[in-house]
Amino acid sequence: MTLFLPELTLIFMALVFFFASLANLKETRLQALGLLFSAIAVLVSVSSYGMEGSLFFNAYRVDAFSQMFKVIITFGLFIVIYLGKGLYGIDNTLRPEYYLFMTLSAFGLMCMSSAVELITIILSLEIHSFALFIMIPFRKHGAYRKQMEAGIKYALFGAAASGISLYGMSYIFGMTHTTYLADLVKIIPGVILDKPLMLIGLVMLLCGFFYKLALFPMHFWAPDVYEGAANETSGFVATLPKIGAVALLIRLISLAGADAGQFTWVLMVFAVLSMTFGNLSALVQNDIKRLLAYSSIAHAGYVMIGLLCATDFGYLSGIYYIAGYLLMNLACFYVIYNLAPKGENITFDDLGGLYKRSPLLALTLAVGAFGLAGIPPTIGFTGKLFLFTAAIKKDMYALVILAVINSGLGIFYYLKMVRAAYTGVDAQVSPLNLRLSTAVLGIFFIVIIILLGTFPQGFMDVAKEAVAAVI
């Protein structure tokens, strides 16, 4: 019970919202409940950080690695609920159910971080995914066609990705006769170079998690889903699933060993194509959420660099970078949300003169965009520095060169956002009055993105202990 306490907290939170859906609670009370229980979940996750043990016949592992990701996931859930105050883009009658399925989706991600057996991993992935399938169409009817299209595309691509992963799992099970990662890590490194079927099985197994990370070639859903879903939902989809995907990818990629030959080359090609396709496509976007969708495809390629190194420092860099990506992306969605009082999508024209209307929103957008572009002293710059350093230590010079070129491409559209916010002011502009709680969140994003970028050592020390539990 103690080992499973963070998950039980979210289960209880989901039950509270289930019963709230039967009542007629105001949105302010719903959000207060969400903030209360998500804050409790953060505290419980932090307090259980030092615990270790196994559950469910050793299919569920509680260690420093899983608990660190649970802290990040619950913290991200708290920020997403805090950011979505008012739920402008969600139909009034669906708000209790919206919080319910958001909680269940986060619960699935927490289970993913502890799952160390293939069937348990797939079950955790499906719990998370099915909740999102229902959440994405929860948008006011102003964009009815787009939200339905987004929901259908996400469900169809999700079903395809899960099917491919299960098919790859069948190959792995057929060759190893086990589904436990502890047993697979002893078998796979010795046979992956000699048996091509093992390579195919591993790549197919990873497709389900490439889908969550929006990594090439499982990235096609992202732009339409980001655009069609409500701003609150897009902020959730753009951040938390990627945390869970990185946690599982570290566990699964480590199965192949440090010298996996063709397996590493296949993933390296995916990473380069993801970076290149994402950045080139983002250059021509006008809708900010579509731009951030293509940006997420590019950043999936960046984070794969650290994971491909298959070293302690590589995994550390990947964890640090994806945690920073959570903060930087949520900072951008914070601005989008507060610029869209009716839940509408935001374009570059809507950013015009933002520095006059709300200096805080403009600065938050600038810091978030600078971080995503990798400009110092933000966490994005430090994260890229760590990733490239890890790759250089593994002699992956070509990969680093291509990643640096792609980072240069990304600067163009990130700075385009900043330029739009700090130019184009008309003679008459109406100021945007932010509530104190909203302003506090903007200040938090600015401070934490710069602070963690300037002083990364504390986070890296915690991540080092977590990675040691996997290695």
C-alpha cells in the first residue's frame, strides 16, 4: 500500500471527479478540488522518493527512477490544472468528466514509469491513451469539425501504434520466452546482432512510445490534434505523455545494450528525420499550436540523442531536457491560454503588440521561446549542451552536427514568435489585466526556466541517482 500510495492518490482523485460529475459543482470548485488533490499527489510522490520494492509479481517496480518521474508527472498535472483556470475551451457540461479523464491519463503515465514487464507496460499505455481519446473532443462547439477530426485521428493513430507495439512484443516473447525486462536485459544484448528478427521486434515495440513522443515516423497526428483540441488539452498532450514516453524508452532502449549496432543506427535515422521534418514544417506555420506541434516533433529528435548514447550521462541529459521541455512548452501554452478568453486558437497576428497589452505575457513567451530555441541562460540551452556533450563522448559527431544545424533552423520560428509579440503595436491597444494567481504562474515560469538553466546541478544529482536504479 505504501509503495503504491502516489497511484492510489490519483485513483482517489479520479473517484472524486466521478462523483462530482453526478453533482452540479461550479468550475471554481472543480478546479479547487483538482489543485488540492494534485498538490497532495505531488507531496506524496516526493515523500515516497526513497522507497524501493516490487508489486504485482515483480511486474511493477518502485525505485528512484520511477519515483522521480512520478514527481515530474504529478507536478506537471498540477501546473496544467492551475494553468487551465476557467476551462475556457471546454464545454460547461463536460468539465467534471474532463478533470476525471485527465487524472486517469496521468495515472496511466505514473504506471508506465514503474512498469517493468511488457504486458504491464502495454496496459499502462492503454489506460493513459484511452483517457486521452475521450478528452481530445471535449471542446466547445465553435470548432466542432476540427475537434472531432483531432479525436478520430488521435484514436486511429493510437490504435495503429499499439497494434504495432503488440506485434513487436510477440516477436520478442517468441524469441526470449519472457516478458520481464529483468530477464530480457540478460538475453537481448547477446542476440540482437545475430538475429534480425529481434531488431525488428524491438523497433516495432518502441513504436507505441514514439507515438507518445511524436517521434518520426509516428508523428503525423500531432499538428491536427494540437490544433483541433482545446488549448487546455493541447497543453496536456504536448507535455505529460512525453515524460512517460521518455521514462519507458530509457528502460526499453537499455535492453539492447550500449553497442547495439543496427538498432542504434535505426533510431539515429529516426531522430535526424524527426528533427529535420519538425523544424522545416514549423517554419511555414501561422497557427501557434500547429507550430508548437511541429516543434515537439523536432524536440523528440533532440531528446533521442541522449537516449541513444546508452550511457549514464546520456540518460541524465535526456531526463533533464524533457523536464525542461515540460516547463518551456507550458510557458508557451500559458500565454496562448490567456490570450484566448473564448478558447480560440492563436495566430501570429494575435501576438502583435503583446508587450504593450501585457508585458508579463510577452516576457513569459520570450523566455519560453528562447528556451525552446536553446538560447542561454535558459534550461533549453543547458539541456542541448548536455545532450550534445553526451553524443560527442560516444563519437556521434555526425549526429551532433545535424542536431546543431537543426537547432539553428529552429531559432527562426521561435524568434518569429518573440518578434510578433514585441512589434506590430497599434495606436490604441487594450491592456490585458491578469489576476494575481495568473501573474504568479507567469513569474514562476520565467524564474524556473532561467534558474534551472543556470544551476542544473541539483536536478542532475537527483537524476543521477534515478538513472543508477535502471543501469
